[in-house]
Amino acid sequence: MDLSLIDINWQVITPQIILAVFGFVLLLLEAFLPKDKKGILPHLAWIGIALSFFFSVNLFGSGFSGFNGMALADNFALFFSFIFLISSFLVVLLSISFLKREEQVRGDYYALLLFATLGMMLMASSFDLIVIFLGLEIVSVSLYILSGFRKKDPKSNEASMKFFLMGSFATSFLIFGIALIYGNFGTTNLEKILFLAPFSGVFAGASEFLLYAGIGFLIVGFGFKIASVPFHMWMPDVFEGAPTPIAGFISAGPKAAGFAALLRIFLLAFSSIKPDWTLIFWILAVLSMTTGNLLALWQTNLKRLLAYSSIAHGGYILIAFVSGSNSAISGVLFYLSAYILMNLGAFAVIISMGSKEKEGTDLYKEYAGAGLKNPFLGVFMAIFMLSLAGFPPTAGFFAKFYIFSSAIKSGYLGLVIIAVINSLISVYYYLRVIVYMFMRPSAEEVKPVSIPFSLGLVILLTGIGILALGILPQELLNLAYNSIF
Amino acid sequence: MPSDYAFVGLFLVFGVAFVLFVFLLSKLIAPYKPNPVKKENYECGEVPIGQGWVQFNVRYYLFAIIFVIFDVEVVFLFPWAVVYKSLGFFAFIEMLIFIAILIFGLVYVWRKGALKWV
């Protein structure tokens, strides 16, 4: 075998290599630095992310590929890389003061964050099911450890254990689905599958059933990662137990990565047999929206509330898979960009409200009247909640608008009506947070909190980002439209 | 291609049947003459201390995991060594990077004190 025949193109994976190198350096520094010098570790982490971002921007528009299609740097992959890197950057900023508060300033935490980001980038930037699977495993294993990072808190342990058991169970479905699809086409390359899929019944004889079984298994596996109902059970428990920045991270990056892989697999490789799987996504979308929103109505723990809201938002995004048009795909890209901003912003407020003793998640006790005592947090929390509910002029409004309008254009009016009713239901629990923060007499223990610089920066950046995208959505929308595969 | 999967099915059936068959066979034809020495736990030839049903120190788990890492490394190293000449210099560098990453892990584990028996 001659290795020089394989088209190796290191340039394609420079952003990933940078993350990996910084991850290793962080691990080694964690092992060798004296305790009082560990304050520099988070700064190293965000520098690594920024460098990786810089190289990704340089690759944008190049359309390079390498390793025989196993690594891509097309615009679609890079757009998702931007989403992942921005969310990881914000999570690093969220973690600085959080870990200091918990007296857990550790390099391996940031190393795992970088490795998880690397995994997500692999998921979005490959034409090969095996590489997608590999990336997904890197993300999952990092997250299992990170969600159990508060070792002495039983809830954190519970979150980690539940996440691990259910996650590995779902992964087995995914890998079995990949095996069946390989059995059908003799390849794991999505580009080749794209050409073979229309003929699956022709020269494969009776094996069409196995193809559909494989597609079903893939949907189960990815359905778990994007927490769509009925594969959502892990999410509220993991959110409640995991360290708050990690809960925010799980809702942003890994979820977007799951959607990236799903988009590539279903709207590219299996696009020719779309009528066969549209109904499944229709059902998943309706179930996710309705269950997520109805269960969120009863939550008084803000982290659990955001978990159910995240499930519901997953449902809205799944509408795009049903309509499947180009404008739907760019709608997903826009939606995810807006979603990471508003969700991480909300998590930043939760972290600011908490302290070492309490988490800052109890709506009744810790948020009643808190908006008047902490106007900065109150105003920005209101912006995040309005955006999550989908009010103009915030990014959340346009995100929903693009996805719904593309579904109407594709003729799925019924689905959009269900989605709009769901949006109306969700207004209740998002506005309730604002009502509690501003219009309820404050409980005694609610006091003005001092906000660390890094947290304030995240809140400010995400808040401004949401308003900017809500007032001038065109720029990002054009970028998203140019990033369709 | 359903016939291809039929092989897998046959393999499964025969695999299960074979295991059951062997167990049954040894039950049928093996003489059964127990004595205290035979019924003892096997501990690599040492005289066993206490029962087999003891709680193991959780620390063994850590060592087992670290052992697995290097076990897997060997799985990669052997095929590479066999075809080393035809793969050339590039594969050599690749392997060095692979081993370097594992050594990073070892250094981390070592420094964190996971190899110390406390």
C-alpha cells in the first residue's frame, strides 16, 4: 500500500489540530503547574479557541477537502465550526468565575472543553459516517466527565451516571444503524450514498428493509443527542446536576453538532428518498415541541425549565427537516446561531445569581424581585427570555420566522399551526421569569450581587448579539444561505 | 444480499449451539470427583487467602483502565511493525505522534498520582 495515494490535506484540519494541541498543553500544565499559577489556564483555553476560529475564518470559502472526503472545510462545516467555537469561547468565560467560586480551578476541565469542541467540529466537517461517529464519541465522553465535575455533589454524580448510561445506550443504536447502512451500500461515505440511495431497491433486492431499519436506528441515536422527544429523558436531570456552565454548553454546542450531522446525513445523503422519512421527523417535531413546552410550564427550577425549553426548541428546528428546502437549511443555521447566544446568556445570568452555597436556580426564592435589585441582570434576562419566546425585535423572532415560513412554502401548514400554538404556550413560562424578577415583592435573601468581569462580558456580548441579529438579520442570513452544502 | 445476512444469522445460531453443546458434553463425559484442593479458588498457584467474594479496592479499576490504553497501543503497533518497510517514513511519523499522545496521557496520570498505591 502506498500512503502517498491518500489525499492528505493537513490544511483542512488545522482548526482541529490547534484545539487538540492546546488541549494537551492544558492537561500537562494542569499536572505540572503549582496551584497558585493555575489562574492562567482558562486564558490559554480561550486563546486556543480564538486561534482555531481565526484559522477557520481563513478557510471559509475555500471548499477544501482532504483524507478522501473524511475531512471537509466546506462552508457548511465552517459555519458550524463558528457556532461551536463561539459557544465554547463563551462557556470558557462563564467557567472562569464559576470554577473560582467552586474552588476547582483545573486545567483538565478546559482541556475537556477543547476536546469536546474538537469532536463537534469533526461531526460537522466530514462526509464519512465513521468520522461523524468518532466525533460524536469524543463529544460524549468529554461531556460525561464534565457533567460529573462537582465530585462531592451527589446530583452531579447522578447527572454524569445517567448521561453515561443512556448516552452509551443511544450510541449503540447509532453504530448499529451505521452498520446496517454500510451493509446496504458497501460504503460509509455520504457522497457515495447520495448517488446509491435512489437505487437501493434496484440492485439490493429485499434489503431495502435493512436500509430503513438503519435509518431508524440513526434517528434514534441522533435523536438522543439532540434530545428530541421520546429520547429526551436525560436532559432535565443532566441540566439540574451538571455544573451550570456545562449545562449551558450541552444545550449549545453538542446540540448544534447533532443537528449538523443530521442535516448532512438526511438532507444530503438521503435526500433522494426524503418522502420515506419525512413523516418520522414530522412526528418527532410535534412531540418535541408539545412535550417540551407543556412540561416546562410546571418547572420552578430555572435549569430544568431551560432544559425543557431546549427540548422544545429542538422541535422547532426539526420542522426544517420536514420541509427540507434550502431556505429551511439556512433557517436552521440562523436558528442555532441565535439559540446559542440566548441560551448561554440566560445561563450566564443564572451563574451570576448563584453563589457557592446555592445555585441560583429557584424561581420563587431566588428570583422574586431580583430584577429590581440587580437591574443589569434583570434587563438582560428579560431580553434572553423574550428572545427565547420569539418576540421581535430579537434574534429568536427571526429564527422562528425563517423556519416557519420555509415550512409554509413547502406546504406544511398544519405543522406550522401546531408550532405557533406551541410558541404561544411557551410565552407563559418565559414571561413568568420576567414577572417574578420585576413584579413580585422580593424575598429577604435576594440581594444585589456583584458580577465578575467575565460573566458581565458574556451577558453583554450575548445580549447585544441577540438585539443585533434581531434588528439586522440580513447579514447572518446571507452568510447562512452561502453556507448550505 | 439477504443471503449475506443469513450467514450472520447462521453464525449466531451455531455459535450459541456450540457453546451449549460443549457444556453439555463436558457434563456428560467428565468424571466428577471433587476434593477440597480442587474446589479452591485459583489465584495463579498461590495459596488463596480468604474467600473469592471479597470487595476489590476501586483502585484496581484505575490500573485496569490505564492498562487497557497500552494494550490498545500494542494492537496498533504490531500491524504497523509488520508492514513497516512498505509504509515508509510518513507512517513512522504518524506512529510517533500516536505514541506521543499516549505518553502525554501517561505523564498526566503519573503526575496526578494515579499510579501510586496508597
